[in-house]
Amino acid sequence: MEHQSRVFSIFVHAMALLVALVILAPLLWLFIMSVSSNADLSAKPLHFWPEVFDFSRYGQLLSRSNNSMGEAFVASLFNSIKVASMATLIALAIGIPAGWAASRNPRVGWSLGAVVATYMLPPVALSVPLYMILAKAGLLNTTWGLALVYLSILAPFSTWLLKAGFDPIPRDLEMAAAIDGARLDQTLRIVILPLAMPVIATSLIFAFLLAWDEFFYALLFTSNQQAKTLTVAIADLAGGRVSDYGLIATAGVLAALPPVFVGVLMQRALISGLTNGGVKG
């Protein structure tokens, strides 16, 4: 049995290492591309390790000089952070009470299912009505308008995910708080939210990632640096006659840093949220 357990342990670790390599290999290659010269990237056979590490592209994209590529890229970076943060926080502000209400009142659960069913529609089907609404409200090419569009995506998703997190929380705790004289808002704030913090953190990070990676609506509803997001800015780098693949890779590395920072910051809560309900207390 001990021999079998050791073999099984080696197998598990080997599979975990294989999965890690599959996940990290593209990211490592992205970084190597970002510091490789154009000669290395166009050489045949391809140079998988650069002869000289060139970090000049990072300085080029992070430059704040007037009318430079770096100024446009940094502006798009801050636009993405602003839009994703606003849409995520408002989605959670809506999703927490809505998810709790749907969890405690199964009769309204059908409405949540109907709203989530809108995800079956292709984004292009909603582009014309959304465009007309933003145009009439004067919100085209604004970060607020783009955040509202993202909110229409994130609010149903967050509510659905939060409802699944509120369901396992015993209602007896709410009844005990009510007997002790707690108001409904106090019960939600003091009793329910601390217990639901893992799934709230999970909802936050996934909502942020959805908003951060969105491209289609950002391309349609923005036209200049006033509201253009990072995904559109990276696409612009690849839109010329001759694409600098190293520059595109550099933009990809920089674009990955904010989500990675959010993920590392909330790693414990995220893992706890993903496994919430897997172990019976």
C-alpha cells in the first residue's frame, strides 16, 4: 500500500507539473518574445532564446511623451482599469442584494434564469440597441457608457454566482439574528456577508476578468483615447502593414499584470470560493 501510495503521489505531482507547464509555457514564450529582437523573431529556424535581451519596448509602451505610442497605450491601460473597476463594483453592489433575495425567495428564481438566458444571444445582436441607447444618452465614447454596457453583462453573471454562494448559508442564522433584534440590513451586513465573502471575492475576480478582456463592445463604442480600452489598443498595434510581434507581446505582458495582481491579492479568497460547499461543515 505504501508503494502504491508513493507511485500515486508521483503520478499526481507529475500531472500537476504537466498542467503547470501547459499553462505557463505560452506566458513564458510571450515574455521571451517581448525581449527578443526582430531579427530573432524572424530568423529561420526560430531562435527560442534571444541572443540579447531587449527591454526597450517596455520603455516605448510606458513612455508618457506627447503624441507617442506610449501615451496612447498608457491612456488605454488606465481606461481599462477604470471601466473594469467601475463595472465590477457596481455589479457587486447590485448582485449581492439581488443574489441574496433570489436565494431566499425561490419564487423569483425564474426571473434570474430568464436574465441569465440572455447570454445565449450573440453580442452582435445587442450591439444596435445598445448603440442607440448610448447615443441618445450622450455616452458614446465615454468610460461611463462602456462601464454601463459591461454592467449589463456582469450584473446577471454576478447575481447568479452570488445566489449559488448564498444558498448553502443556513437560514437559521438569519432567524437567530432577527430574534436578537437585528434589522434586515444588519443581518445582511454582520451575519451573511462575512460568511459569503469567499464567493463575493470569486465573483469580483471573475467579473473583473470578464470586463478586462472584453473586446467587441469596446471596439464598437469607443473611437479615440478618451475611452479606448487596452484590448482595442493592442489590436491597433497589429493593424498595420508590418506588425512588430515583439511589441504586441510586450503589450500582452503589460496587459496581464493588473489581472495577475488582482488574482494574487485575492488568491486565498478565490480558492476558498471555488471550493465553497465542497466540504460539509
